[in-house]
Amino acid sequence: MSARESASLAPTLLLSMPQMQDENFDRTVVLLCDHSADGAFGLVLNRPTTTAAAEAVAFDPPLSTTSGPLLWTGGPVEPQRGWILLGESIEEEAETEVAPGLYLSTSVELLRRVIQTMPSRARVLTGYAGWGPGQLDHELAASAWLTVDVDPGLIFDTPADQMWDAAIRRLGTQPGNLQVGQGVH
């Protein structure tokens, strides 16, 4: 293992700072799933849409429902790509544990099950947040992000519009205390 790999931040939650100028990341909480010398991969956790996941996916055979969990925006990269984030293991061979108590999958069959059974700790996301080699490290050095430990309770039990504030408070400060500095991104 190289020195860079041992310094991986994943898994962690990234909290965008006020100076983040990219509207895709304004007041976002990102689950950082992978971080290495090759780049980084994460999922924005607090951007729900108003579209049911069942409406956005064409299954064969079709689903018998058009309701179910909402679709969430996981990030601006490859918005046609889907992810399932679970707060409990449902189908071990189709999922990867990305943090203690958090599982990620791209399985179409698991997606069908999630839409039909609507587990309380599940998110269906489209797109992801991605960084090239060294890009996230540069943004961290520029103070564009804060980090906080991953907590499934924060992810699944906190309303999306309150998640960023709640995560900032876990660091022992109030969101209004964060200073806006030079723009980043």
C-alpha cells in the first residue's frame, strides 16, 4: 500500500463550505466512498427530486407501481447512472459495504426490490460526484470542504434540507459561523 492510499479519507462525509461556487455542491453533504491517487468518488446525499424512482427506470417486465422512493441527485457526473444506497444489507452478493452500516449497489434486481418494498433506509440516486487525480486533495487544501464521520442516522433520519446544518453542528460550530473566503471550484 502506498503512502497516498493509506491517507485515504474514504469513507467520510464531505460538507461543502460557503465559498464553494459550484451550484451542484452548494450546502451539500457528500458520502465519500472512494479516495485514492487515481481520484475520488462520492454521492451527494441531500438533493431529493420530486420524481419517484419507479417513474425514472424502465423495467422489463414493467413494475406494477409508479410510486415508491424518490429519486435523489447523487451528483453532476453521469446523471443517467443509478445507485442504490442502503442502511442495511439486503442482498449481500449485489452490494458493497462503503462504510459501517452503509451499502452501495447498482443491481437492477435489487433496485426492483427497493422500489417495490420501500425499505426505510434506502436511497435511489442518479449521477455521482467525481474528482480526478489530486483534485479533491486540492479542494480540501483550499478549504472547500469540511469532513465529518459517516453516520447512517444523519443520512437517513435527517430531512434533506436540514442535513448540511446538522452535519456542521456535529463539528461543534453553527453554520452561520463559517466564513466565506475566496471562491473555490
